[in-house]
Amino acid sequence: MAGFRALAREVRNPRNSTALRRTSLRKCLERFAPYGHRATWHHLCARAGLAPDDRGPDPARLIIALEELEEARAVWLAYEAEFAERRRREKHDGIRQPSAIDEWHRRTWGGCDIVPCATPLHHPTARLADVLRRMITAMESGPGDDCPICSQGPIEWRDDLERYPLSGPVCATCGVVVPLSVLTPEALSMARRPRFERRYAGV
Ligand SMILES: [Zn+2]
């Protein structure tokens, strides 16, 4: 099975058919898809001006989409390397990590569903690398009251998510499923309240 970089070369190769270049880009998402496969594809298409179902797109737009994905992957790989090194040092010194960040890393190792979205069509509009940086900062700095990606919210508890996690707090503005560990207990209990109660609470 080809790795991400080999697939990226196929996307760039002008001797390949446009269809093969597009297929190679989609296969890159099997290796790295921060929002999950479908949501990441939809995001890249929207930002690069590609129609998601167009089998013969402009190759220049495929490259724009690939570059955005590569930039985000570089951010993530640098963080994984830094995290692994920190864990190694802490293990050596006999220090244990807090479990929340460990759990996030177990789930996202390899780069899929780092920032899962509740539905494939609703995801942050910012550049993928910026969104990853914001999530990494939130994980590193501990719980807050707002959405770690857009700071707008409101955050609403949902029990009807299509894939893992099947329930959780979702930002109504940018569509991400917010990891429990980046929200304060107050923000979580507000998210669990019915919508009309939150309105009266001034949120
Ligand atoms: Zn948000």
C-alpha cells in the first residue's frame, strides 16, 4: 500500500491522467484526514474550488488542495514527534501524563479524526493547518469555556452523531465535536442543557 508521500507524487505527476491524480489525492485522505475522510475531502474541495464529484477537475486545483493537506500534515507530524519525545523524557523521569491528552493521542495517532466533525458538510472554514494548531494549543493548555476552534459556539450536546464519538459536545458554528477534556465542567453542563434553558441563561 502506497504511503502518503508516494501518493502525493502521483497527484503532482503531469504524465498521469487527471482521474488518476484525483484518485491519488483521495487516497491521501486514507492516510491523513483530520476531520475524517468525507469531511476533509469536502473541506479541501471547498477551499480549492473543486466540485466534490467532478471526475475531471482542473489539475492546478488538485495541487492547491494537496498543498493545504500537506501543510496540515506537517503541523501534525511535528506535534506527534514532539509529543513522543516529551513522553519518552517523562517516562525516563518517572512522570505520568494526564490521561485526557493520552486518550486523544491514542485515538488520533496516524492523523485521522484529529478534529472530528459532526457531519461531513459542516466543518471549520479556516485553513486546515490553522485548525490543527488551535486544537493542539487547546489540548496543551487545558479546559476552557468556548469552542477551541472558532471561539463562537454555542456548544450543544448531541447523541445522534454518525460515527465515533457517537455522542458529545458539538460547536453549532463550526461543526466540530469538541473533545471533553478541552471544556470546563461549567461549559459541559451548559452544553447539556436544553436549548431554551441556555437562551434564558444568556448564552
Ligand atoms: Zn466552533
